[in-house]
Amino acid sequence: MISKGRILKNKMADSGLVHIMASHSPLSARLAEEAGYDGIWASGFELSALYGLADVSLISMTQHLDMTRAMAEQMNLPIVADIDTGFGNAVNVVYAVEQYERAGAAAIVIEDKSFPKVTSLVADGRQELLRIEEFQGKIDAARQTRKDPDFLIIARDEALIAGLGQEEALTRAAAYEEAGADMILIHSKKQTPEEVESFVNAWKGKVPIVVVPTAYPQMDSERILSLRKIKMVIYGNHALRAAVTAMKDVFARIKSDGGIHEVNKHIVPVEEIFRLQRMDVVKLQEKRFLR
Ligand code: SPV
Ligand code: MG
């Protein structure tokens, strides 16, 4: 059977750019699959927010792993698992890679921050990075642990997020490639794409780049493709923000309308939820087995 990592690699080779949608639940992952995305971003930020918590290493590996496994069980897209710092040192990374590969992930993204990390896009966030050699050890640990050679190890370079500049970001990316990373995720919180575009243009390495253009939405697919070195774009938190927008709107309207009679026309009928829950399968099972 062809592995999820291989499927993701094939998609990258065929289309030149894969579009990965963030999810925080099997339901949102199923919706992303139906919408035609190439894969799912098992986002730490979204899952933290779902628990009402900041994305600062508060949720455990077990919580994130359970959600990754639940998503893998309910839809077929490859999952790019956001394992933050790897939940500790290189020894923790060995355990995490064993677990995420077994749970059905196609790839992991591991970032070069120290544990506990601070979410990347927050203004004035405390961003502390590991020594390069220490992070190389984590990449090596991931590489030597994976069973499937197509299970992708994506090294996330946070030098721009930490305000250390392009030279440091390039030095780190080259060191991570040398340690065996399959791709480099370069993250930026600048509100325009120039910082990332400049990095990509200066990148001389062989491995392709991943971007998360949340902070600089002007960077659309056309602009990404024109740079020629980016093979994956992650839509980092749009599932969660869309859900929050919709819930705020509906909650307010029910109050102001004095009932559910108005919003009822604007939200999906309960039958749509039955469909997403595969209620039709349950009915067939009842017919076959309830005697
Ligand atoms: C996440 O979605 O968990 C990410 C992306 O890591 S970001 O929040 O932009 O750092
Ligand atoms: Mg994250």
C-alpha cells in the first residue's frame, strides 16, 4: 500500500504546489477533504484555541496525537502534523516520531524554538531559539526514527520570527538541510510578503520551502509559484477563525431575533450534519445486524 508520505510527495511532484488546510477536528478535516485540499495541517494553534488555551506548549503531545489519529481515521488526506518543538529534547523527538508515524501522519513539522515555545504571530512574543547543533540533533533523531523513508521531516526555521534577520535564517536553513530535513518551513510575521520572498530568492539549498502566509495574505498561489522554490502552502488558522466568525454571528442573531427562526434559514440543516456523521452507514448497519 502506498504511504501517506508518498501520496503527499507525489502530489507535490505532480502539481508543483500542495495546499494544506488547518484542521482541529475530524469534522473540519473532512470538510477540507470535501473542499478539495491536498492535505491537512494538524495545527497546534487551532487545537490549543479549541481548549481555550494559548499556543504556548500547554496542550500535551497526547492531546495533539489523539486528535491527529482521530483525523487520520475519518478522512484520507495526508496529515502534516505540527509537533511544535518535539515536546522536549531529541529523545522526546524519537518518541514523537514513532507515535505520529504510527498514528497515520504523512509528515511532521518541528520548530527550532526552545521548549516551552511561544506562539509565533503574537506581537512582542518571547522567541527563544535552540542552538543550531541541538536542533540538528532533533532533525537527525527524527530522520533515524522514521520507518517510512517518505515520511516527511519538515524543519521550521523561526529566525525571522525571532527577529534575527535573513542571514541567520539562511544559515539555520542550510544547517537543517545538512542534518537531513526534507523541507524547510520559513515563517514570518511581517504584514507583507517581502521578508519571505527575499529569503526564498536567497535560498541556495536543494530542499523545497514551505510557507504559512497568515500574516501576509497578499501572497497568493500565483505569487508563491512565481518564486519557484515553494512546494507547500499551509493555511494556518482559517478553519478556526471561520468557525469563530460564524459562531459569533449566529449566537448574536439568535439573541437579537428573540429565537432561532431567522438563523435557521442561514445555517446548514441538521441533515447535513447527519451526512457528515455518516448516519447513512449507521442505518445500513442497523438493517444488517439488529435482529
Ligand atoms: C499552527 O497553526 O499551530 C502554527 C502556525 O504553528 S502559526 O500559528 O502561525 O505559528
Ligand atoms: Mg503551531
